[in-house]
Amino acid sequence: MRLLIKVARMYHERGVRQPEIAAHLNMSQPRVSRLLKEAVDRGVVRTVVVSPEGVHAELEEALVERYGLRDAVVVEVEGSGADVIPALAAATATYLDATLKGGEVIGVSSWSATLLESVKVMRARTSSVAHEVVQIVGGSGSPEVQLHATRLTSRLAELTGARPVFAPSAALVGSRELRVLLAQEPAMVGVMQAWSRLTLALLGIGSLDPSPLLRRSGNAITTQDQRALKKLGAVGDVCARYFDADGNSVGAPFNDRLIGIDPDQLRAVERRIAVAGGMDKVAAIRGAVRGRWINILVTDVDVARELLSD
């Protein structure tokens, strides 16, 4: 035991390398290695990971355990509302850079300001890591903001070496009959077929009050629809599919007019990354994780703590 502790102190406290320990104590290097392993097995040496300020590994692990997530990223932010977007965008760009692998088929929600900002700060890959980047909600809108949805898809495709696949329709069309006709158009058929190939989905989480970008796009729900959704208990949406506080789908009056991936198709995607923060979105984010709409969450520290306070 005395020798074991001496070897452990030399290695872990003084930073002496194993060959030097072996020479100093006149023993073989394999024996030094065995003694160091035994020190760990006996509990003489214990590894403690100390997170630096601004890194919230414990919160991330707690979110994963509480909600059955695949992963979570919790970031420090300053301010609230739109002020959280830059920090969430930077964290998302870093996460994608670390986790994208070759051959991905990436689905992207068209009208997320945070995802648009993420793409702006994301660095280009030297080799292709994706095959296609596909819009999973209708990407057409009013001319003044149409560029945002197009830029999000095309720029992400450019950064990952993928082919962009655009959904040539509004997210919310005027009638059920029009939706049926649009779904039969060859260009739209190709997009919908691509939804079944997705390996990753990049998503925003919306509350009942549409975001400024969505409102300007012409794809936002009406005030009358908002009231109807509130009566149904809706708290938020993913890809314009609304759910209640427990994450259960609600029968929105406009569901048959939506051009977008359906809930079953979305939940079949292996990695579903949602980027959302701000205390005004807590109920929507909680519903999204409870209902398994997403399985990877990028959010801010205040929201993470609120999600764990239940």
C-alpha cells in the first residue's frame, strides 16, 4: 500500500511520467502501470471533473435523465427574449460542427430566426458531411422575408457540402383542397419523399404567439386560430404541429391545410435537435420534450433550471 500511494502521488500530484517513476523506484514500467490501475480500483485515486464557469454539465445530465433526452446543451445568456438568440446560435453551430457525420440528410425548419443565426456563425466543413438539406415546412412566404428561409437552407447546404431541397409552397395554404393538389406536384412529391430519408432534424420550438419572422412571412396562424388553440390546451408547436402541456398533439383547425412533415415522420428521425430559449417559451419547450417531439435540446441556463424545478 505504501508503494502504491508513492507511485500514485508521483504520477498524479507531481506529474512524473511512468518511465521516470519506474527508473526512480527501480521497477518495470508495466508494474508502475499496474500499481496506478490498482490505486484507482482501491479508491486511493478518485477522478473529479471540475466544470469551468459557464459550462453546465450537471444541468445537461439532469435534463437528459429527467426527460429521456439523447443529449442537452445548456448555455449562459445575457438578457431575455431575442437577446438569447446569439448565445443559442453559437452553441448550436459548435454542436453541429462536433457531431455531424458523413452522409447526413438534414431536415430544417424554415422559419426559425435562431437557426438562421446559427448558420451565419457556423464554419464550413473541409469535406462533405451531408447528402441533402431539406426544408420540412413549406418555405415560401412574403417576398420581404422569403430570402430568410431560402438562405437558411442554401447556406446550411453549402456549409455541409450537401444538395439543398426546397419546399416550393407556403407552410399554411388556403384550403384543404389546395393542400391536396400541391402535394401531388412533382416538386413537392420529391420533397415529401426526402422527409422519410432524414437522419437529423433542426427545429425551432414556437409558442402560441408567432415569432416576428413567422408573422412577417405570412405563414403565421390567425388570432382566431390562436384562440381556438388556447381552448384546446395548446402551449406550443414544432413545425406548425401544435401540442399541449404534456406534448400531446391537439386537433388544430388548420392541420389539413399544412404543408410540412407530420408528427410520426418527425419522431422517426434519429436525431431531432431543437434550439429554443427564453422564459416565455418554457411551457412550449417542456411540452416538446415531454411529447418526444425532440430528443436533443439546446437552451439557456434559466430555462434548464425551470424545466428541472417541477
